[in-house]
Amino acid sequence: MSRYIEAETLKVSITRYAETFISHKRLPIVKRVAEEVINDVCFAIDVQKSEDVVPVVRCKDCKHRAFVSRGEGKYYYFCEITDRIIDPDWYCADGESTMSQVKRVTDATL
């Protein structure tokens, strides 16, 4: 399974780690070799094929979701865009992240 990473963040992390390692070495040759290895690793990251990816907003974190009760005491995720009950781990192109309060939708408002 593919994993998508933030390449620039990875390179910064590798470089910071290398700097702490290099600073403890007293021999100039060890320092120079370590710097070259880190440069090679960063170059290898740069030349990797990039995928066209965008972050998604899961329905459970979307501002267009609400909760609906079907009368049996259970609440379901409801999408105000599609007017459907949804799986909280699903996503769509219209998802927008929010940290606001979740709206409650009753059967009377459907």
C-alpha cells in the first residue's frame, strides 16, 4: 500500500538528525561522509515520482454533516449536501473541515 508523505518535512527531519549525529563526531572524514550520505538521501527523495494527491475531509469531520435520529435511540451521520445517511469514514469532493458544533437533525426536519 502506498503512503504519501510530506517530502520537505522528511528532508528537514533527516537533516536535523544528521546534524546531531555529525556534531558528535570529531573526525572530519566522518563528518564529510555523513554530510554526503544525507545529501544523497535528500536527492533520492527529490527524484521520486510524485502523486497528485490532496488531503480529504472525512464525513465525521465535515461541516456539512449532522446527526439524525431514527427513533430507536441511535444517531446516524447525515450529509446535508447529499441528504443521505453516511458512513463517518467516507469522504467526497465537497467535504469541508470544521471544528464547530455538530447540528442535530430530527425526523421532523427531514
